[in-house]
Amino acid sequence: MRVEGMAQPSDAELQRQVITLAKRTEERAWPADAPSIVLTQALRDLGAGFSAFFASRSGKRKGAAVGEPKFRSRKDRRQSIRFTRDGFRLRDNRTLYLAKIGEIAVRRSRRLPSQPSSVTVIKDSAGRYFASFVVETDADEDARRFVEPPGVVGIDLGLSVFATLSDGTVIDNPKLLRRAERRLRKAQQAVSRKQKGSNNRAEAVRRPAVVHAKIAASRSDFHHKLSTAIIRDNQAVIVEDLAVNGLARSMLAKSVRDAGWGRFLLMLEYKAERYGRVLVRIDRFFPSSQMCAECGHVDEPKPLDVRVWVCTACGARLDRDYNAARNIESEGMRILVAAGRAETRNACGAWGRPGFVPAPRREAGTHRGAGASRLAQQEAPALGLERTSKISWPHDGRA
């Protein structure tokens, strides 16, 4: 459907063109076999897509430009359908009833806290099926899950190491995609050797998708455990408001995508809001890697291979990532103090406990000084760094 030069269609017009008239054609008669609830939800998504497109074209919608909605193929690797409350039932015998489909055996990962209002059934590229429920949770009960710790931490994200915290903790980067490259290469070579259109090729195409699915699941598990540990142990978390999308178009694109900084920062954001913590994003142009955390002197920019440097003003020997994490913490606390959300340092030199600050939803990313070299890792103990992880991670060479 081309929408150039036309006004935003109404819901009734979308219903007529996309469903009513489409069902009368031979090539699009198959929606008649689908549940009506699924078609209604698809129309709602289509209407939201048109609203976003016209709002973006008129300038009412902020952010990047949004293109016009497009039809999805029945042969897409990833497919999903959504049922509202009248279209599904979650049985006590561990089955899920779906309209026009019947009962399906399910394995639950956890008990639902309340009655679900909708369910989305997803088929991923690896051929696996998932049921995702929308439920309501008690905000007060979530806030009581974790006690209120007095800690404040600044986080400097990197590539050689995933993150360096201002308390000296260094979180290793699992580099899941890099570790699985050999298996991916062999699986993709097998696809190229199969005849197009054959069943063998269809099975071979699924194998790289399975490897990618395992990588994504392992990365998500790593991000969830680390973000939960940071939110649990600190009342205020300070990060940089950085352009991940910009770095993903640079020569570091593969490593940036493998680290998944954007998804990790989003997890910190929603978990901070859920558990009553403070999340502060400092300006991406703040010179955290050039400023000395001891005396505050701003030195000249340094290339990425310089991991340890000496301040020209006070002579302090500084690890690049640890120094940046300390500067990030100090800048974040300065912002909180200026906003009246935190106290100044007390007589013991510690910050007062800040109040709750909602985390702004903006683009995440990192600065150009990411990673740590072998030299910095060797000198870490002398610089006060603790090369430990707050989460347990299996370093067994598998994704």
C-alpha cells in the first residue's frame, strides 16, 4: 500500500482494504483461516505504524524518520501473533488454549504474578516457539525485593573488558560472537553447498539460526545477571549517554554489536525504575578519559591503544578505564547535587544517599575510549583494580 500523497487512513478503511477485500482474492484468501482476534491485533499494529509514519513526516514525532508500513511475508524467519483475553486460556494442566488452534503443551519458566491480559506466540528463526504474557505487577512489592544500599557506582563500558566500575571491579567481556565464529562459519559453508529449494538446504539454513539464537540467549543472560547485580548493590548508577548506533557503523561495529551495550543500558534503565534506584546519564562529550580523577586536570585526547597514562599536572599514574569510571561517578553525583537529588560529601568523604530520579529514555552508546589492553590488565593490581565479576559466568569456550 503506497501512502505518498494520501491522508492517514482510518481504521475502517484499513479493515476494508487489508482484510475484507483481501480475503476475496485468491492469493490472500488464507487470512480467513486465522482467528479474528489475531487479525484485529494486526490491524491495530498497522494503524500504529501509519500514525507513526504520518507524525514523523509532519514533524510531530521526534527522533529518526519512520518509513511507511510494509507487508510482512509468510516466509519470514521470525513470526508472531497476539491474542487478547478472549482468545486464549491458560489451563491448570500446563496447556495453553488458543482460539482456532486448540490446546498446546507449554513449559513455564515462572509462575505468573497476575492474570495475563494478552499473550504473544512467537516463532523465532531457529524454529522455536515462545509464549510471552502481559501481566500487571505490584510496584511496591518490586521495590521491597531489594534493600536500599548506600552505594554509588560509575560504569565505563569497554570492549576488551565489558565494564569497569568506579569501585575497582572489572567485568570481563564474554565475546560470545567471537567465540562462536568457527561454528558459524562451518554452518554457513554447509548452506552454500546445498541445492537451492531442497529440503537439505532448508535444514542447513536452520543451523546458523540455532547458533545465533544460542549466542543471543547467552548474551541476554549475561546482561540480565550483571544489570541485576549492579542495581541490587547500588542506590545510584551513573553511565554515559553514548551513541551506540553511531559506533555500530564504525570499524568497531562487530565488537560493539557483540558487546550489546544498548540492550544492557536499557536493562539498567527499566530495572532502576522498577526497584526504586537512581540512574543518571552524563553527557557523551564529557571528557571522562582525558580528565585526571585525582586532580581534575583535563589532558589532551589519547588514542585507543593508550590504556595507562600519567597526569602531566599531578604525576598520578592512571588506568584509562578505571579513571574514566571514577570521573563518570563524580560527574553524575555533581548532577544529582545540582538537581537537589543528593547531598554533598560528608565529613567522612562519602556521598549522601540520593533520592529517586526517573531515567530518561534516550539513545545509549559509548565513547571512543573503550576496551583495555594487555598492558592495562597486567598493571591492574598496582592501579587498585579488582579483576573480578559480580556474576558467575561459565568461561568454558562455548557460547
